[in-house]
Amino acid sequence: MKHVKIILGFLLITVSCHVSRNSASQPAPIGKETIFHLSKEEIKEGYNVLFDGTSMSQWTSNTDEYVLENGCIVMYPKSGYGNLYTKEEFDNFILRFEFLLTPEANNGLGLRHKMVTTQSGYDGMELQILDNESPIYKDLKPYQYHGSVYGWIPAKRGFLKPAGEWNYQEVIADGDHITVILNGTVIVDGNLREATKDSPADRIPASLFYKKGHIAFLGHDSVVKFRNIRIKELKD
């Protein structure tokens, strides 16, 4: 099954990286690459580009499995797991990006994450990135499906596009409040303190409440593509 999944992923991953209709910003094609540019509105609002399709210079760590390909960051699993981090740390922000899942794909979006130097590991909040409709995931807990604050705040389902199609996602991390907007629909609107208030203190990971850290893509043995990544830092 693992080999079938990866082969299907490789087939889907050959799709070129063009801008989706959900993005107001415009790319300019150069050969096989696509340069992503912020829209006038995003420039005015204070967004900065984290990945423009031509360079991974703002990212670090697992650049062996996460590679630049046709205007995308593509995760091609080798060891099975591995994390890619922004070089910069962020506290409160609005993150916008697009992603494409292959069949049965599983990844994660780390927020305020600490950099883990081992082959695999996690030290921060994680939002699930998952091919929800794959039969192998039919028995997951509600807080394990796409967009959920993993283990704590479940996301609404039914708004993820099928594997092989591009999705547009916006994540707002403002203090303890986390909002996730998927393809124009709010699928998470929750507070970390509220979500954990009835749990024993010794079961609540301190990493859930880190004030600042890296944004990360957390690999899970799947081919996944990312593009057009930008961020706006929220000021007090």
C-alpha cells in the first residue's frame, strides 16, 4: 500500500503549479517556474512572501525530502518523516498558502514550533493536513482530520477538495485563538485555553502554548505540494 500511495503521488505531482482561483495574488511565469507576487491589497496590509516559487532560502532543515520543483515545495518521502522550518520565528500572524494532496496524503502544519534536529519529532502546535476522504482514515478521532488543532480542536469536514486538486488555506494565530479558513469556509474557530480547560494539567503539553516559534511542514511519509506562501505578522 505504501508503494502504491507514493506512485500515485508521483503521478499527481507532475501537475504544474499554476495559481488557483482562491488567490488574489498573481504569479508571472518564467520558463517552467512561477514567481509568486503579493497582490496590491496584501502589500498594503503588510504581508511578506515566505515562498515565491523560485527559492527556498527562507526555509531550513529537511531540504532533502522537501524540494523546489516547478514553483512548488514538494515533499518526496525518503525516510518517511521529516520537518521543514521557516528560518524566522513568528508569534501572532495570518498565514496564507495553497496545498495539493495525493491519495492518502498525511502532513502537518507546525505553528510556533521549536526546531527538532532528529530525523523525526514534534515540539509545538500542529494543524492536521490530511486526505480526509481516504478510507484508511475513516475511524480517526474528530480532532485528527484536516485543519484540526491536532488532539484538541476538531475541524469541520466537507470543505477539502479531492486529492490532486489545489486547496487554499488561511490560518490566523492570535494569542490562544486559532482560526482556520479552508477554501473560503471557516473550519476551525477555537481557543486553546477553552479546549484544554477540562483536561488534567499533566496531560496538556506545554508546547501547545509556546508564544513564538517556527512555521513548519511536518512530514508523514506522503507526497504533498505547497505554493504561494505568505504571512502577515499581527502587531499588539
